[in-house]
Amino acid sequence: MMDALGEPQSVLVLGGSSEIARATVKALPRARLRRVVLAGRPSGALDAAVADLTAAGIAGVAAERFDATDTASHGEFIDRVFTAGDVDLVILAFGVLGDQALAETDPSLAVTMATTNYTGAVSVGLHVARRLRVQGHGVLVVLSSVAGDRARRSNFVYGSTKAGLDAFAQGLGDALHGSGARVLVVRPGFVRSRMTEGLEEAPMTVDPQDVAAVVVAGLRKGKETVYAPGPLRFVMTGLKSLPRPIFRRLPM
Amino acid sequence: MSTPTDSPLMRDESERVLTGWGRTAPSAARVRAVSSVDEVLDTVASADPRGVLARGLGRTYGDGAQSGGATVLDLAGMSSVVLDPSAATVTAGAGVSLDDLLRIIVPAGFFVPVTPGTRMVTIGGAIAADVHGKNHHVEGTFGSHVSWMTVVDGTGGVRVLDPAGTPDEFWATVGGMGLTGVMTEATFNVLPITSSRISVDTDRTVDLDDVMDRMITGDDEYRYSVAWIDSTHASGRGVLTRGDHAPADWLPEKDRSDPLAYDARALATVPPIFPNGLVNPLTMRAFNEVWFRKAPKSRRGELQTIPTFFHPLDIAHEWNRGYGPRGFLQYQFAVPDSGGHLVATTLHRLRSIGALSLVTVLKRFGASNPAPLSFPQPGWTLAIDVPAGIEGLAVVLDELDELVLAEGGRLYLAKDSRMSPAMMAASYPRLAEWQLVRDRMDPRGIFTSDLARRLSL
């Protein structure tokens, strides 16, 4: 149970090797944490995340096998995690960036991106929501992206998957209104991480720790949508209102 | 095509988001109103894995009267009251509030054996939390005055529990936070009175040593005693009020024709939209200053009404909204006399992070009763309200928990909303003993609450 001071006891990370999710778990108040499930495909990065969080003094960290693209397995997986005990916080953090040019050349790569970022998230998101409704409390944090706010020429395949995910997460939050459970949509800008290694940094670039701080503050205040960094909200409002002939010519 | 009502995300009509009085950590449950033992039995028989919990008037500050996803029973329909004047006992349905009860029994010349600082609690809640009042040092908790009670347990049995015949089950239910079953009715002693007035002695106290000395040396002479402490003032100054029921012939001439007249009304309701900053250090200091100044330096034998003396907080409905949307909590511990220094430590530590309180209450406890989870133990208890949004509060309270534990003390489950499971187990050493009895009464684990989940009860 989340206590009166917002301290969670149990956390499920979908996409357990995500650097943003790992930073978020580290930034959470941890005095009452006793169960942290890092769900993902078995990998060195997943094992490293377990080791890192455990070394940081967080109790009960364990990895569980989970594949975002294997949607048929999602129901059984989520039921198993929730049957073992209530989950106070679920962080939906998996996603692939992919290469826009390659995806344009080989649409099957675009399909992979869409399957992971959107289809997989919709599937597991609905299963999580069903269980949050049953337990009558809990928060689902969905890592969306500013790329979904408006599709850009340079990465519209990725952007469109995040646009779909973002719309889904907002609707899910409304569906859960009054159920005791809620959804927090997180829209980071450019984040320095493994996923963006080698890419040219955009203005207002942040680290996973910065996103984590925004998420934890948003949880404490009961927010529904947060940007990381916060002022990106205003930048995106401006960008979204630009006429297309101008937006198209922007160097981004 | 399926309709939205088939959706597992669809809300049930009976669903309510519930919190405690502190308005923190909400969870949703299906609320079912029941008015007979059969309906309670039916709910228990058809319980799903999220379980069942009885809820009274929701005055528990934390998460003891809520249970996410469960069926929460509203027993307001269990409202029968039978007063036996010759035996000085009342048999009441679990949903009867002390407010309802006082309106019936005070004009008949009786008073409840124990009342907490609000009369907006039910009989079921008073026994489940084993509440105490200003007379604990003399007369113990509410549960100590119960002669028997009817409880629907987790096996679907209707049990009549009493301290002599079923001591384990009786005392596991007293203070058991509703986790042994659903109490439907209880019989308890009431106190004969000849007037509805309290004769009150009031003393302003200059610091904590002053008030604690006076309470140690003088409390035994009074049935009722409590001190209010100015949490905003470094001295720990306060107001000590002590008293007893006034005999009818102490009343002024004009009141003697109807010495048992009883009138309890709320004067105001705090509006639902409350500016977040209304309870701030400035208003907090002002309130505490006024509360201190309005008390006489020393007065003897002032006649006060029952609501004025016992239930000053009930003057405003829903005053808990005053703390704004982030809510608040109440930190209440009990320590033996040897831990009395923690009163000053707690006030100091909370003041140092800007956690000022409106309601800060110091009281001496008398003997414990046999209930394993009953809170009071001989010594001191301090209760202090704290806004939940204060920076650094979690760390300071965890540190205070350690100090309380080291002195052999514990926290009150009816107030707690944030202690750790380890603190619970260490400070209530009879928890395992209670759990054995609970498991016998509820082998399938039907009765649960957010508090029970949070503290691994």
C-alpha cells in the first residue's frame, strides 16, 4: 500500500532495463519499499539493473521474464505479479527508438517499433488497468515522449507510436477515474541514455535522473501529465500550433 | 458487440473512493449497506478474494477503515438501542454512533463509559479501535466496559463473545480493527449521571514540566483529565482541563428544572473547497495563541456542557478539509513514564521542520486491558496533527518511531497511516498471539483492510 506520505511498498517496472525507470525507482522514497519487479527479456542489462538497485539499498528487487511483443502472455504475467501482492506503482517503460531511415527502407522494422511501443503497451496496459481496478488503488506511469506531441519528418515512425501510446494512456486515465487507480503520462524530451547514444543532442536535453525527479514530483502532487524538463510543455504548445509549411522546414 | 458495461474497467454503481479522516491514500471499494445479521452472513459467504471490511463513520485518521477493491459494509442500518436503566447497560447495534446514543441516554440519566474527542464514532468502531477518552487513567478503554458482543466471523458463524466465556476471541476483537469479523451488536455499561454538565477545573500551564507535574500529582483526583499543548510555542505551554460529572444540585437555579437537557449541534461546516494555504504557520500560530489566551489562568468548578468539554472538534463539521487536498495525519504514541521526555522531543522535532499542529493533546494513561492490539499502556500519550505535505516529515517520523520503540512505546492503529511493518511487529509484541486467534476466526482471510495490508497484519 502507498502510505499517507506517498511511500510505496511495491513497484512493477515493465521494461526493467530502462534507464529512466531505474532512475525513477532510485528516486522514489524507499523506506517502505519491499518488492520491486523488473520485468523484461533476460539480458545483461536487466541483471545489471537488479544489481544496481540492490546495491543502492533497495529491498526485494528481482527480475521476471516479460516480452512486450508477446502479447498473448501478458494476461497471465500480470495476473501472476498482482496475485503475489498488491502493486502500488507500475512503470510502463519499454520501448525502442529504431532508425527512421532504416524503417523507411524496411517497413518490417517499423512494424517492430509499432508492435513494441504501441501494440505491446496497449496490451499490457489494459491488463494492468484491469488489475488496478480490482485492487482499487495504484498508479500506472506511462513513459510517452514529446515525439508523440507532433510527428516530425526526422522520426515520425517512432513519433507515431508514441502518439498512439500517449492517446491510449490518456484515455485509460479517464477510464480509471474514480476507481482509486490513476495514470500518470510522462513526456520526456531528448534523454541521454543507451537508447539515444550516438545521436545528436536536442536543446533541453536531460538525463534519466532529471526525468525521474519529474516523475516522483508528479506522483506526489497527483498530476496526470508531466513534461521532462517541465518547460518543454510550453515549447511543445508552441510547436503544435505552428502551421505545417513552417513546421516541416524546421531543422529537427 | 459488447456494451461498455461488460468492460472490466467499468465502475460499479456501489463503488466509492474512501479515505480516513486525514484524507490521505485513497482506495476504492464497493460499499454495501446492511441492516441485518443475515445480510452480513450473505456478504461474508459471497466474499471475493479482496475481502470484506466494516466501516463506521470514517474517523480513523489513516487507512484502517478502508480496503481497496473489497466489499465495505455500512452498518448504519444496525441502529437499535436498548437502555436497561436498572442494570445501567445499553445494547446497541454496531452502526449506532455515540452522537445518536448520547441523545437517547443523557436525558435518561446516563453517559457513555468512554468517549473519544469526537462523538462521531460508531459502537463498532469504538470497540474495533478500542478507543480511549479523558478518563482512561481511571476507567480504561471502551472495550473494557463491554460485557458481550455479537460477531459474524470468517467461517460464517455468528459468535457471541464475552470476556469470561471466549476471552481469546473477545480480546482479539477489542482493538482488532475489524479484522476478526463484523461486529453487529454489543452490550456495555453506561454511567449514571444526575446532570448533563461537567464541573471543570482549568489551569493554564507555563511549560511541559509544569503540566506533566500537575498531571502526575493531580490526575487521580479527577475522572476526566487532558492537556492541550501549544505546539507553536517552544515552551510547551498549554491548558489543562480536568473535571467530573456535576450533580444536579450544583446547577444554577434556572437549569435545575431540566438538569439532563442535552443539545449537541454543529455550528458550521468547513467548505469542500478550502484554500490550500489556509492552514499555514501564521494561522496556526494565531489559532494556538487564541486557544491559549481564551483559557482562564486558573478556574475551579466551571460548569460546561458535554459537547463543550468532550467534543470541541465537533463544533465544525468536516474540519479535516482545513488541511487542504494533501491531507494530514495524526501522530499518536504511548510511552511508559520513563519515556516522558519524548513528549518534548516530538514537539521539538516536528516544530523544527515546520510541522505545526492545531490539535496537540497530552494525556496520562492508566492500566492496559488484556487485548493484544489495544493501544493504551500506563504512562503518557501525545497526539499531534501534522499536515502530510511537510518536507522531511517521513524521515522525522521514522526517527521518532525508533525513539518510541526504544522506550517500550507504540503508535495508535486508529491514527496510524505511515509506520513500517517492522515498527508494528516490534512495538506490539503480542501481534503473533493476536494473529493466531484471528486466523482461527477468519481462516480464509476474508477480513482485511489497507492498514492490514500495509502493516502485514
